[in-house]
Amino acid sequence: MATRTDAPTRREQILREAARLFAERGFHGVGVDEIGAAVGISGPGLYRHFAGKDAMLAELLVGISGQLMTGAKRRVAEAEQGPDALLDSLIEGHIDFALDDRDLITLHDRELDRLRDSDRKLVRQLQRQYVELWVESVRKVYPELAEPHARVAVHAVFGLLNSTPHLSRPGSLPGRAATAQMLHKLARGAFAAAAE
Amino acid sequence: MATRTDAPTRREQILREAARLFAERGFHGVGVDEIGAAVGISGPGLYRHFAGKDAMLAELLVGISGQLMTGAKRRVAEAEQGPDALLDSLIEGHIDFALDDRDLITLHDRELDRLRDSDRKLVRQLQRQYVELWVESVRKVYPELAEPHARVAVHAVFGLLNSTPHLSRPGSLPGRAATAQMLHKLARGAFAAAAE
DNA sequence: CCTCCAGGTTAACGGTCGCTAACCTCCCTG
DNA sequence: CAGGGAGGTTAGCGACCGTTAACCTGGAGG
């Protein structure tokens, strides 16, 4: 079972580099030739793997929202230790994502409007479900928190957790584990304050 | 003294519309013709007011960082009621900005890399000073909080406060004052949790 | 009344960009 | 060993974009 130590497929390579470049310079700021060059082929060779530049962005964004949503649903399903532990689990999942896939997090709320209508609707729907899932989870921990307030708090905490790309690039910061722990505390602190 | 109910000058009009369009579709996603059309003139007419498209972005970004920095310095200078009130004042200032100038907040951390080297350095320096000012202020309230941790917390709280553009556009949300108050509580809660 | 400039206009140029066309070359398979 | 598809290549097209050039116009000032 060498399922997941395989060499990355060409498609995956392309997506990784495209994500990096899009995050760095914006969708319109990157040419297909650069994306090709980043994986060692040049320009139009990409069209053997994708229908076009738009298709790469679409696959990235749909993939992200899908991954986040899938992970969150799994966590909800596996929750057996009460609402408090579930919220911690959601936070932890989001932090892992924010720390390990900075480029994707960046794209996620930056280039959504560059998508075809149908793709954009799909992504937005997944995002909305994800938010809703968090809102419910938060309100189970803090039942006295009204729903609109909970929604604002959830969006704000996403902003907080997604701030990782702004931390100086590699990280002179306290180290990955410590940063994760710190973000977790900050998020819980924000929710607690919202409810008080 | 009709100093600030004057009709906005053409330059100001252009900057406002450019900020809106840049925030909506990205710097490279907007053409000069569109910016012109947004203020009722067309395309090349902009060059009577700006040296080029880059110059507009530069003026916007330098202006933002400058405004934030100036406001924060003023608040520090006027602080007479101790560190706690100062931190509240900084938070309040940042929230006002985030709520009233969403487009600028969006540009601020999205299009920085599209600037000429000199401008980018200037903006980054202002940003760094702004962060530093916050870090000092936070550490006066929570002296037990180590500096690197305080810096991470400050960045995270910026992410939290800057989340306002993601709240559904006009705002079915609790209303401006209530949202501001909510964000304030969340930010203070996050800092408190960081220090605990 | 003439002048001149601030602030527009349209035409056009050069460069870039996404994408297609046409072709080439392994390598796998019957 | 023929052949065919997968995955490249380069050349080039058409569209668009930022910018410049050349020209026009209304109104303020001497």
C-alpha cells in the first residue's frame, strides 16, 4: 500500500505551483508561461492537463472549500466528548490548514470573484455550510450568544486564524506547535469574550 | 470654514473609485478605462491627474498606512488614562477604519507587492511601526506576555478586525455600532486569552 | 478680445497574454 | 515491429491593456 508516498502527479505539481504563484502575485498577475516554467515545462504544455488558466483556479478553490467542509463534517461526526471538545477540534483543524496551506488560505478569500458563475456558487455554498457548522458548534458551547452575533464572531475568528500568511514568511516566530497553541488560545478567548 | 464639506476634488473621486475597483477585482483585473468610466471621464483622461495606474495604487497604499500610523501616534500622545484605555483607543481607531474604509483595508494586505520598490519599502516601514506601537501597548497591559507572542497576537487581532469585508456586504448584521462593540470585545478577549 | 492652460477627447502603438495549431518523440501494447 | 496515444515543443494569432500623441474646448486673466 504505497498509496500516499507516491511521487506527485504532474497535475498536482502544477496545482501546487499555481497556488503559490497566484497567492504571491494574484491570479491576473501570473502568466501561464510562468506556471509552466515553475514545473519545468513551458507555457502551452499546461493545456494537456487543464482546460485553461481559469480551470486551475477553479480546481484549487473548489478543492479547498471541499477539504475544509469534509474535515469539519468528519469532526462533527466523530464528536463524542461534548460541544466544548468539538469546538476545539474545529479550531484545531482550521489552524492546521492555515499553517500548512498558507497559499490556499490566501487564495480562498482573495480570488473567489475570478471564478465562473457556477464554480463560484459552489464554493460560496460550501463556505456558507462551513460557517453554519461553526455557528452551531459555537452556540452549543455558548447558548446565550444570539445567532447573528455568533456569525460575526465566527467570521472574525476565521480572520484571526487566517492571519498566518501575514506572519513574517518562514517564521522567526515561536515555532509551529507554539504558534498553533497560541492561535487556539486566541480563538477561544475571542469566543469567550463574545459570549460574556 | 467650509473646509471639509467641499465637493470632492477629481483626484479624490478617482482614488475612491479606483480603491473600490481594485478591491473588487484586483489591481491587474481593472483597466484604466474602467476607472475613468467610474468617474465619468474616459481612459487616458486619468493621466491629467496621475502619472499612471501604479501611481494610483501607490498613493492609496501609502495614504492608508500613513493614516493608520498618524491616528495611532495621536492616540498614544493623547493617552492620559493608563495603558488599558490606550489599548482600547487603538482598537477603536482600527475598528473605525475597518468599518468605514473596507476597500482600503482590503487593498492594504492584498496589493502591496504590486508597488515600486521604494513605495513598498515605505509602506512596509509604516506597517512595521504600527505593529510595534500596538505590541508595546499590549505589553503594557499584559507585561507577562513575551514579545514574540505579543507580536503574533497583534497580527492575529488585525486579522480579526480586518474580517469586516467578509461580513455579507451591506450588513444584515447587528448594525454598525453593535458590530463595532462586538469586534472590540472579541479583540480584548483574544488579548486576554493570550496573556493568561 | 486675445491668450493660455486645465482638463478633456480619440487614435494608435507596442507589448503582453491566453490559447490554438501543427508537429515531434517516446513508450506502451497487440 | 507497427502504431497510437500521452505529453511535450515552437510559432503565431487575436484580444486587450497601459501609455503616448495630437487635437479640442471653455473659461479665467491681462
